[in-house]
Amino acid sequence: MTMQQLDGIKFAGMVLAGANNLSKNAKMVDALNVFPVPDGDTGTNMNLSITSGANEVKQQTMNHVGRVASAFSKGLLMGARGNSGVILSQLFRGFAKSIETKETINSFEFAAAFEAGVLTAYKAVMKPVEGTILTVAKDASKKAIQVAKKNNDIVQVMEEVLKEAKASLDRTPDLLPVLKEVGVVDSGGQGLVTIYEGFLAVLKGEELPEVSEAQPSMTELVNAEHHKSVQSHLLTEDIEFGYCTEFMVKFEEDKLKNNPFSEDDFRQTLSHYGDSLLVVSDEEIVKVHIHAEHPGNVLNYAQNFGGLIKIKIENMREQHSSILEADQHVTTSENKAPQKKSEYGIVAVAMGRGIAELLKSLGAQAVIEGGQTMNPSTEDIVQAINNVHAEKVIVLPNNKNIIMAATQAATVVNQEVIVIPSKTVPQGMTSLLAFNPAVTASENEKAMTNALDKVKTGQITYAVRDTVIDGLEIKKDHFMGILDGKIVVTDQDKNKAAIALLENMISEDDEIITILQGEDANDSDLSELDQFLEENFPDIEVETHNGEQPLYPFIFAVE
């Protein structure tokens, strides 16, 4: 089978097949996580990200490949979670931008779109690492260009893209030594390969083989998403903008003649009508989400550019009680919502109700519950930024795999956002203590970023498989002690592992230890650690909090 032109309908089918194949293989991709920790989530993050993009594509009926690709890109952008999901969204952002005006594309334009995606993704990553999804995408795009120069068959180009992606994936352990040591290929690269497999299957009219091992369904994964409105602890009477308003405007040429559409100007105008504003557009449609007190005014303004479709307006005051019951995953401070924007707002990410309360007590207005087991999406972070109702918002990701999504969220909103690159909860806590509402945003950014290096983070969790890392032999179900991202001890006994980790962490200059007790640690475990510290480090002050975090019985902060 040959194909010289790719249209929108066929590309939509490729997207849906790629998303479906990744969904079926998400568990396998998760299992490739280098560290044998129970929160390897690359497959889950990529799956939820591409599902968001696929859902946008499902709403498209046009046979215009550029517009279908743009819809896919925008869905990916807002649904992106974790570093792998953000990189995936950037790959297809560049891909879509390259062909946005094309109704159909030929083999070379198809190959050039892959290349454009790689360039966009590399620019989005501050320090690109070879041997990852970036390398797999880059090698595959180079092969695509080579083939397309000699061959006008899109199917042949995609065959070579997939073939080279698989070969590049096999080479990732040679570029990233830790992969070779553990005996795995890059998980993000594997996820990309599964997407490309779906692409090729549609082009060839073939069915992909079923995955033998039971996988979580797409619905189960989507339902597992940690998401909650930041307004969940407001009093009903404190809801300033009472109507959650969603709609689309289908552009009409006669109206655009008098009112040329500018997404930036449109967003700026709508910002005066309410908050929690999201605006995404392409050549035919603009999609809007806003919390407004007078949704009729919003709709009247939007009609200047075309006809209204898919209108949904919900009275949030009436629904407030049910929202409180349904939303379980984001907590906010109990203070009443300000009627006027405050100067600063702080959004933090954390796992565990106790840790969320601790971060709030240190000054965070909103805590998105997520992290190890479920990274929040770009859209989750955008909504939290909007809902803290502040002129300047500081975001603390508190997880290295959430920093990119937070940075991407900052580019979407129409206000000043500072992302502090905190990789752990202890770093977030220390950074919060450095915040000063009386100084400028740049001064706070500098002080809060500098504070990250003033704390050492220790974590106790269990191994999900046998492996060897940095010469340390690790057995499945044994406990590991992780010091600032590096596994330094392992033991079959949880408390012995914790004590060994503390011995590695504490130096004679340290003054205070904070212990965050997880769901899997009881008071007896805690007493044993307290006794060890009292006997061996009597001069160090010890603070203990019930963090209630899953998977990690203990998290230590040493300063």
C-alpha cells in the first residue's frame, strides 16, 4: 500500500491508534523506570497526556491535516503531565506548527514536520539529555528526511521512522550509562515507539497485536487523575464569579471583516469578566473556559467573532456542596477568597494530606495533591494559578518530574508566574520559609531558589524489582534510602534502612531534622527513629509531622 498525500481524516486515525497503543502498553512503559521505586509513571504520564490530545481530535470533523494536528497539539499542551508528557506535547507542537496551513501533506512535508517537532522539543528542555525520548525522536526524524528526499510514499517514510525509532531506542543504554547498568531502555523513548506503531498500523490498514499482560484501561487511568478545584474550601457565599462557563465560537467571515480575531486581545478582554480563564484557538474555532458572574456578557462579546456552539453554563454556588464531596485531591487554605487580587499567591504540589496542611501552614494558598504517583497536568496547574487570585503567582512543583509542566503552565496564563525548581517536598518547605511578601518578585525568586540548596532530602521507599544501581544490589520488596535522588542504602527492614540513611545524611554542622511520617509508618517505627537520633545526635533538634504520604514511609529534611 502506498500513499502520496496525508489528509486530516487519516491523520486523526493515526493519532487515535497511537494513543490507544500507548494506553495498552502504559504499564510496560512504567516498568522501564530506571529507579526500582513504586512510582515509575512515564507510561501513565504519556498516556494521560496523549489521551487529552486524542480527545481534542475526536471533536474535529474537518478533513484538514493542519487543523487536526493543531487540535492534537493543543489538547496535548493542556493535558501534558510529567517531563515525558511535556516533551511529547512539544514534539507535536512543532509538528503541528509546521503543517498548520496544509489541507494535505506529501511525504517530505510529513518528514519535515517530525523534524520541526524535534527542534521545538529541544528548545523547550533547558538541559537536553541524550539517550532519552529526545534522542529517539531526533534519530527518527533524520531518517524521515533522508527517506522522503528519495521516496514520495508516506507509508514508506513512516515505516523507516518506526524502524529507526526502535533502533535508536535500543541504543539509548549506550548513551545513558544508568540505563545500561540497570538493563533497560529509555521509558519515554519506548512510549514514543508505541505511538509510532499506532501511526504506521493505520497507514498500512493493519491491526496491532493485543498486549498479553493485563493493562489498566484508558478509563481507569483517566479516573485515577488527581484533580480538584482550588475553591473546594471556600464558603458558598464567597464565590465571587458564580458561573462556570464553557463554549466555543465558530468563526464567521462576515463578522471577522469588522472584528479581526486576535487570541491575545480576546483573552485580555475576557479577563475583565471573571477568572479561571482558558482560551485556545485555531483558524476555525476558539474554545473558552471562564468563571464569570455575568456569563451573558461573555457570550455577547464572543458573538462578535462568530456563532456560539457547545455552550455549558453551571451555577457553581448551587453545586458547591456536591463539589466538596466529589473533589478529593486539592486542598486550599481556609481563608475566605479575596474580593480583590492579592499581590502574591503561592501554589505548591504535594502528596499526602498532612504534607498539604504543612505547606499551607508555611504560606501556600493552594496545594495540588499529586507528585510521585500522579503528576498534575499543565491544565491542573493553570487552574490553580488562576484560582489563587493573585497578581504574581509562585509555583513550587516539589518534584523534578513536574517542573516542566509548571513551566509550561506559566507560559499559558496571562499573568506573572515564577516557577521555583523545587525537586522535593523538603526543598519546597525550605523555599517557602525564604518567601518575603515585602520584597519584589525577582528578589523572592532569587531567595527562594537559593534556599533549595540549604536542605538535604532523604526518602525511604521499597523496590519493585531486583536491580543493581551504582554497584548497590537491590532486592525486590526491600527498602531503599534515597539521598537527594541517589539510592545510598538498602535493607529488608524499613527502620534499618531509615537509620542507615540518616547516618549518611547527618553531618556535624546540621542543626535540625524534620521527619514526615507516611501512611506505611506507625508510631512504633517513629519511636525507634527518635531513640536512635537522641542517642547518636543529641544536639540536633527533631521535628515530626504526620505527612500521610503514600509509598514513602519516611521523608527526611536535614538542615
